[in-house]
Amino acid sequence: MEFILHRLHSLQGKLRTIDIAFHLERIMPITSQFIHRVKLIGYTAGMDDYEKRKLGIFNLLNFLQLVTGILVPAIGLIGNQYLPYSALIVACLPAMASVLVLYLNHRQLHEIALIMYFALYPFLTCVVYLNGMNIGNELFFVLYGILSVFFLRDIGHILFTIGFSMVSYYMLTVIWHQRQYGLATANLGMYRFNQALAVIFIYHGLFLIKRENNSYQFRLLRRNRTLHHINRDIQQQKNEFAELNALKTKLFSVIAHDLKTPIYALRSLFTQIEKQNIPAEEVKAFVPQVVADLNYTVGLMENLLQWAKTQMTSYSIQSKEVDVQLLIKEVIQLLHSQAVSKNIHLEHYNKGAVYAFADREMISLVLRNLISNAIKFTPESGRIEVGVNHCDDFIEVYVEDTGTGISSEDLKKINTNNYFTTKGTANETGTGLGLMLCKDFLNRNGGQLFIESKIGNGSTISFTLPLSQEDCIINTPSLN
């Protein structure tokens, strides 16, 4: 029986705990919602976040002062049978200032509410003390001075509030310190509680001010950081736009001159053949120059069309597995006639299929430009070698020639994307767009372009590409 009674008492205690917890769970959301609604009194859509936070703190402080301003005097005075009811009413006067302030905020008269708070609260507190009552609210004068710095904007209002509060505090606690009714004598515990409450209010006010200032500074720093990133993006877009505008100007210049000139020359040649009946021997003499012009025009057209294609917003890189050795073979066959015309030995070292993960058309254009440049700057009877080196997680494609080489000044221009061109060993012309497109296309495919050259010692231009996923798996060392 004792065991059963013990278990019943234990169960009853648990049920009471559960019941209390249940009621707390119901009360806490309601309390939180009520406090939130108090903080929202007087909010307007035009307020910024900082002003809303300040108004929320102001409302909450007024509500707490309203509650404590009524409860503390009531508890202290009701417990003393010698105090008249009029004293209770007078002691509650400061709390009435909070009622007026909350009402003014509700009417969205925020400036008037601030003035009333910092004018009425010290004044009504003085009225209480001048009526011969000491309810232990002296430290609240310090609170008014502190809060005025945070809430008031006008420096004159701040100085007046601080001066009025400090003078009132000095006069009431030092000059007129004799009181007919004192909370300290009527209810010492309540007097000490009221003093502690004033200290808590002061520190809580300082804490709220510090927290809001820190939060505001943090938001400013975050906003400045965001603006910095936006400005950086704008500057980057501005630079890209400037580069694009320079490229556009260059393209129009190319189209207006470089592309038009060979077509006009070809038209002039056929016009002369048609009208003047030029003999076949003379026509044959023009053929090498016509072929050179057409080769230049075809290469230029390919570059322009591929560049324009990549600038379209709907264009996306079609990366897939590409047999680089096969691609090199196709490009060499395409450019074979150009190499033969200058008696250049074009070699391709093929060590078996090597697969990269890239856009086939882009890499084909890169190879065409690099090999065409090698042919352009290699003298007759020279040699060009094209090959592929297989590395751990990428491949390297190189084009090595025995040409004239590139000066250090020209290398700097290439590395800074300055578009320029020089004539080849057989007076071949160019636009300067080829290497720019190569760097752009390789960058889009996760590769890089490298140039090693000295005047008179030829050049080695290479680029890297990521391996295909299958080759990466094959070349990954085993863990076993």
C-alpha cells in the first residue's frame, strides 16, 4: 500500500508538472504576441528599419514603466493604512505619461510623443515628490537623461532634457529631501525593489541603446559591403563593356577594310579577265595572291562567325569527349595547302588517341589559328611540329615552329589583349583577333594558353584542356 500511495503521489506530481507546462506553452505565445503588438504601436510604412527599431524600444519602455508605475506605488501604499487614496493617485501620475505617449504613438505623432515623454515624466515625478512622497524613483532621472541621447535628434532638446533631469534629481534628493510619506519606512522591501528596478531599467536602457547602435553599425557595414560588391561588379561590367566596345570597333574596322579588300581585289581580277581577255599565263600569275587572299578571308570569316556565335545569349558551350589527335589531323589536312605553298614541313606526332572534355568547334578554331599563325611566321623550308602531351588530369597541345619568333614587346601586347598584327614571312596579313579568340575559347573550356618565344628562335605555343571523365578514371592511381 505504501508503494502504491508513493506511486500515486509521484504520478500526481507529474500530472501537475505536465499541467503547468501545458498552461505555460499556451501562455508564452500569447505573451510574445502581446509584446510584439506593443512594439508595433505607431509603425508606418514609410519608416526605415532603424526608426522602427527605435520606436519598438520606446513603446516597450513606456509599457514597462506604465505597469511598474502603477503596481509599485499601489503595493507600497495599500500596505500602509495611514496613507490617503489621493496619495495613491498622485504616486501613479508618472505612469499616466506613458499612457499619453503610447496614445500619441498610436496616432503616429511620434515627435510629440517624444517631447511629452521627456517633459512630463520628470515633471510628474517632481510633482509626486513635492507632494511629500518618496516612492524611490530618484534614479529614473538618470534614465531620462540617458534615453534622451538615443531617442531625441535635436541637440537642444537633448541638453534641455539632461539638464532638467539632473537639476530635478539634485533638488529632490539633496535640497528637499524631507518627505511626509516614504516608501522606505512604509515598506522597506518594496522600496529596495523599486530602487533595484530603477537600476535594472537604467542598465536595460543602456543595453538596448548599445545593441541597437551595434546592430545599426553592422547593417551599415553590411550595406557598405554590398555596395562595394555592386560597385565592383559595375566596374567589372564597365571594363568588359569597354573591351567589348573596343572589339566592336575593331570588328567594324576589319569588316570595312580587311574583309572588303580581298573581295574587291578578286572582283577586279575577274572583271579584267572578262573585259580584257587576259591570257591564261597572266591569269595564272595572279593565282597565288588570290589564293592567299582567299585563305586570309576564309580564316577571318570563321573567326568572326564563331565569335559572333559565342556572343549570343542563347549560346552554351557544348562540352563533350573530343579525340584531340583526330582533331589535329583534320585541321592539318585543312591547312596542308598553305604549308605546301611555303614548302614548310608540317609534322604531327600521334601517340594514340587522347580524349579531352571540351567544345569541339571551339578547340578546332583554336588549332586552326595557332597552326595558321605558325605557317604565317615560319619562312620557306621551315618546320612545324604539332603534338599532345598526356598529363595526370589534363592534356597539353603544343605547336612548335622554326619561325621568326615573337618579341617581348609583342608578347606583352598579347598578354594584355591589345589587338595588333604583323605581316608574315611572305607578307601575309592578319587582324590580331585570332589569339584573342583562342584565349577566350580556352578560358571557356577550362584551359589556358602559354607562349614561349624569342626573336630568331621560333615559338612554342601550347594550351591545356581538361581530360575526359573516362580518362581521369583510367589514370587515377588505384588505392589497393
